[in-house]
Amino acid sequence: MANPATREQLKQYALRTLGKPVIEINVDDDQLEDRLDEALQYFAQYHYDGIEKMYLKHLITEAEVTRARTNESATATDVDGTTTATWLEGSNWIPLPQAVVSVLRVFPLTDTGGGSNMFDVKYQLRLNDLYDLSSTSIIQYQMAMDNLDLIEHILIGETPIRFNQHMNRLYIDMDWENTVTAGQDYIIIECYRKLDPSSYADVFDDIFLKRYATALIKRQWGSNLSKFSGIQMLGGVEMNGADIYSQAEEEITKLEEEMKLAYELPLDYMVG
């Protein structure tokens, strides 16, 4: 099938590209699965179509607030046993799904910008200055909003966050006890997450993924055959796995260069 929609179809597509069934591809099924996992991981890590920008909501629990009140200390020691550094790892974190690869920001946890509070500055500006949009310029209003935002940024600042995708934890450095209420407050997280191919089958039909998976399987094939270098089969045919391996290495190198030039997002895309 030229347009694979499942792992198995992608696997068979790659094998046919390499010559199956005319040529026997000497790669075990477990090796095929490993190479597909590797191709999907690379695709999700670097290709802009392998991830999606989304917003997660998380309800703060009592257990998280209780845990955040304590800090776990960690100590680094040198080879001679002397202490070189001590830091607080912290317990002020919330769990994130494994598919999340980066966190851009957490939306403000305080309502200084106001919504329905009639004593809020922004509420009064909207009430008094924008009651009639047809006769009121919004330029002054925009300037006032920018000024209020600057004051808030200077006096309050943004909530510091820390995230590492291999920990599946989002650390939020704030006063948990006085800022949020367990069971009532939600945290809204702007982040990137991997696309799940089982939910979005069109991922398997991506032209780069098909070519990259085929090249990885070809390299595995060449690696397997290279173990029998110099052995002649019936009719004087000699296996030449080294050539297949070197061809696959060259193809993979070109594909990864193409990824960096054409498909990879800018390095600062994960910075909020």
C-alpha cells in the first residue's frame, strides 16, 4: 500500500521499497519494530508536523498543595567525598502526560487583569471608555492596557516554571498555599506534545517518515549482512552487507540534513 495508515503498513511499505518480495530482506521483525520506533521518535522530536501546540488544564489537588509545602534537598559530592553544592529539588510540581515535549508558559494564576470584578482597573476602563465602540478610539485604551501590563510585570512578574520532558513534571515556583485553592483552581498550560499516530493515522503516510524509516531498516539490513562478509553462497554469490550499510548511512545523513533545513522548527520554539 503506497499510503500506509498503520505501523504494519508502513513496515511493509519500507520492505517493498528495499526489494521485497523479489529480494529477501534479512531483518528480524523485532528489529523492524525497533527501527520504526526510532523513526517515529526522531520524527516527533524534530519534524514540525510531529508535534502540536495545545493547552492543558490541570485541577490542583490537595495532595499537590500539601506536597509543595515541603522541599527535598539534594547534595552533590566531589570524588574525594567533600560537598560541592546543595540545592532544593522541590516538591512543587504537577504531573504532565508523557507526550508533552515542551512547556511554553503557564497562564497567570492571579486575576489582576480582572474579569467581572467591578472594582478592577481594567473593568472600570472598559465600563467608562468603551461603552460605545462606534464613537470611542481604542488607541488610548490599548496604551493604558500596555501600561498596566508593564506595571504588573515589574511588580508581580511571571510565575517561574521548570520542565524536563524526561521527568514528566512541571515545576511551578510559587506560594502554593496562598495562591491556589485545592479542588477549585485550574492551571492552564501552553505546551507542545507529540502526535499520537494511533489517533492520527496520516502520520504514517508522511513522506519524510517513510523515507527515513526505510533508510533505518536498510542500515539494519546491511548491518546484519556485514556479519557474513566474504562468505560465498551457491552459484558464487557473495553477500555484500558493507555496501548496503554505507549506502543507508549516506541516505540517513542526507535525510537528517534535510530535516534540519526544511522541517525542523527554530531552536527557540520551545521558549515561552
